[in-house]
Amino acid sequence: MPIDIKSLDCFSIGEDPKSVGTRWKQWIGSFEIYLEAIGKVDKKQQKALLLHTAGKEVQELYKTLNLTNGSLEDTIEGLTNYFAPQVNKYFERHQFVLASQESGEKIDTFVTRLKKLAATCEFVDIEESLIERIIEGSNSQELQKQLLQVKKLTLQKVLEIARALEMVNYQSNVSSSSNEDSVHKTTEVEEFAFHINSVNKDAQERLMAQIEINGKLTPMQIDTAADVTIISERVAQTIPNLVLRPSDKVLKSYNGTNIEVVGSSQVKVQYNNQEIGKLPLTVVKGKGQTLLVLDWLRCIKLDWPSILRVTGTKQEPTEEISITNLLSDYKEVFEDRVGTVKNAQAVLVLKKNATPRFFAQDQFHMH
């Protein structure tokens, strides 16, 4: 099934004259992604697409600037030069300083927003300015405290600390909300089963959920550590009425490999009898995994008993062990306190001058 790629919105020159230069640069960036998404077209067609997509205001300006005989590159340069003088770096820096992390906004989303604002600020050291703004604009006092204790910070180090703290807070909130949920009487059992599966499952096994996307039942791997719910391009072709928009998301695996993003979409999501509504979905190149992660998991109440099973090693695979007996037989394991390992000695051998680093468990993260 071919993927329908929706065109960009027209560019409005008069919408906000003070930010027209910044908005134009952002629009051109989205247009370049749009060209990549639609496939190969020649330069003449690309120029026509630029003018058609940008709209009547830009078309009139294009004629006024006498760019009609120029190439695509000449047209973009001419329009950019026209808008660029209207960029006031002091105004842009003022906007940058006012930016603060919104309630519920993840650190990667906040940093991406800051990077866009910083692009027109003409900072001498962009990374240093980003670090300062992250510390001052963070909505987490705990993160501010941790970052201010580190003498030499890099942007990567800031992101590692912030992501780790986000994950700890998320897991704590999930645990607290589960214990307070009076609808699910087996909450403690479900939480217990989750940890058993996540620790002891064979590496080849995955926690899967069947999610309806635009009416198409789609198996999705549950990953509570990743950032963005994704499906592969191959799976996307099986989803009916999937309309893709160009996306400026940058996905990387934790070994540093870039993951090519095809586009993003708003899709109708349903799970069992739950009408979830519209959720954002990112489509990536290739035939890889379909991941169900935090941005969707916050909206979907999964049927954990049907997803998770606690089975014994000595019984037949289909025989479920009584949770009550397990909790009784190994009650010291499940006490509400931090456990300790006794009568054991461990030796850790580190490389000379090794620097501790944090790596999350997820496969993907977003900048």
C-alpha cells in the first residue's frame, strides 16, 4: 500500500513579522525533509514544489525579488536573504532565556525546543548556553541539584543524568498510581509479574501487546525505556488511511547509529474496549521492530494478566504458580525495603582512569 505524504502548510509572512526569519528557516528545513520523503524529482520540479507549497505570499515576493530565472538554490538563497535581516538576535536571545520546561515535557523534547531557539541567537558557544538554560529552565529541582554538583558538564552528560532521573520518577509514579487504583484488585500481582518477566525472560522473548492502529490489529513490542512509539516502513504499508507528514525527529540507537525517519502521523488507537483516540506515531525506514513506548503507554491501560505469565521452572510451561504461595515462600524477597546480599564477595576491575557512564535500556532515543 503506498504511503500518502501530506504536503506542508503554506508559509505565512505576516503571521508574526518579528519571527519571520526564524520561521522561514524552520519551514525550509521541513521542506527539505518533504523532498526526501516524496522521492526523486528534478530541480525544476523541486523549485515548482517550493513555490506551490509555500503559498501565494511567497510567490508574490518571489516575483518582486526577480528570482524567476534563478535555480532552486538561488530562489531559497534570495528568499532567505530577504527574511534574514529581519532576525533580531537580541529578540531571539530573549525568547531563548524565557524558555522553560513545561509540565510533563520530557528532557529530549525540551532540549530540541531549546536548540531550535538557539539556532538564531548567534551564541559563541551554543552547547554552553544550552546547558545553562537547561539548568535554569528545568522544572525538576532534583535535576538542578544533581547538575550543579558536576564541575564539568557536557550536553551529553546533562541528557544522561536527566534521562536517568526521568526514568526513576516515571517508575515511581507508575508504582504509586498502581497501588492507588481500586479498579484493578490484582495490581500488586501485576507489578510483581512485570518485574519477574523483565528480569528473567529469555532474551529472545518479548512482551507484546495487540494494538489497533486505524482499525488494523498490530502486534507491538512493549518497551518502557524508549522515547518514541515507532513502526517500520514495512508495517506502515499495512495500516489503512495512514497519512504521513515530514518529521524533524532525529532517532539514534545507543551505539550511535542513525535511524532514518520516514515521517510521522496522528493515528486512531484502540486497545481491547478502550477508545484511546489520536496518538502520534513515527515511521522509520526498513523492516525493524514495532515499539510501544512511554508516550502511548501513558494513555493505554494494558491488560497485564494476558500479557505477563509467571511460570515455574520445574512445572509444565502451562501451569501457573500461585502468587500467594510465591509471596509466602519467598516473603523476604518482596519485603518493602532495599535488600542486601550477604556472605558474598565481589571484585570489580575497572580500566585505569575510567569514567562512569549511564546507559538506559531502551534501543532508541530522540534529540
